[in-house]
Amino acid sequence: MAVRQLTEDDVLSIKKLLEQGVNQKIIAMKFGVTQSDISIIKSGKRYGSYKGSGLFVYGLSQKTKETLRNIAENKGLNFSEFIRFEIQKIIETAPDNLKRKPLT
């Protein structure tokens, strides 16, 4: 598990460094994560489909992603906009006890 949350730019940078043959341990130290985290990114198990779209979507089959992309396209939205919009709708309609409380 990552010591810190990786940003989209971090993941792109990590993928580029891996392509250049930089040692996974060195990359891990640079980004404050473990070598295992870098290995998972390299294998595509995490962030595998990320190509700079601005959004990570986990746990969806390729067929489901394609279906969602088609729905988004029919609504005139790109995939990231569509997913963010749908997530926002879910958050807005969620019961209060399931919503995150602001930190005080």
C-alpha cells in the first residue's frame, strides 16, 4: 500500500521512468511509495488503463468501461466528465450518515 496518494502526474512520471529502465526501488524512494507499489503500476494491476484522462476507475471490466464510454459519448461528455457527474449525483442523493463529514 502506498505511503502517500499518487497523483495522475505522478503515475505518468512513474510510467515514463519505468520505460526508461530506471530501477523500481529508486522510483519508489523518489515518490514516497514502496517498490511493490511501483511493481503493481508496472504490471498494470493499478493505473493500468490510465493514459492521462484525468480519472482513475478501478474494478470495472473492459466491457463495462466501453459501455460507460458509449453512454458518455451519447450525452456529449468525455468519459471523465461523465463519471464525475454520475458520482456527484450519487453523493448528492446519499443519506447523510454515508456522506463524509468535514474535518474540524
